[in-house]
Amino acid sequence: MTAFTIRVPDDVAERLNQLAQKLDRSRSYMAAQAIEDFVAREEWQLAEIEAGIVEADRGDFASDDDVARVVSKYVKTTSLA
């Protein structure tokens, strides 16, 4: 395992301390977990963006009908008459 030092604002450090205390964990464990979660989320998001770029470069786009079907599942139309 690698150790390194980071600087955070005092209020963030205090909030981290409070969370660690409530969860009966060390501040170091909580910070490491937060970093792991952040790295995993960023890796996933970048992979999805890269996959989307590959699809776009291939010209693989949703049709207007595909988009309309998805939108209609979540947006209710109302009649103004």
C-alpha cells in the first residue's frame, strides 16, 4: 500500500472525522475509501465516454423513432385543448 499526504480544508477534515467516528472507522480508511470510489466512478465514466466516441465514429446513432420511444416512457404528454 502507498501512503501519501493531501491537504483539505479544515471543515472537510472535520466532517471526515465526524463520519469516521460515527462509522467506527479510521479517518485514513474513510479517505482511502472515498478515493477508491472516486477513481472507480471516473474510470467507468471515461470508459463509457470512450465507447460512445467509438460508436459515434462508426455512425452508430439512435434513430429519431428510438429516441421518441425512450422519451415517451418518461415524459407524459398533456392535451392543451
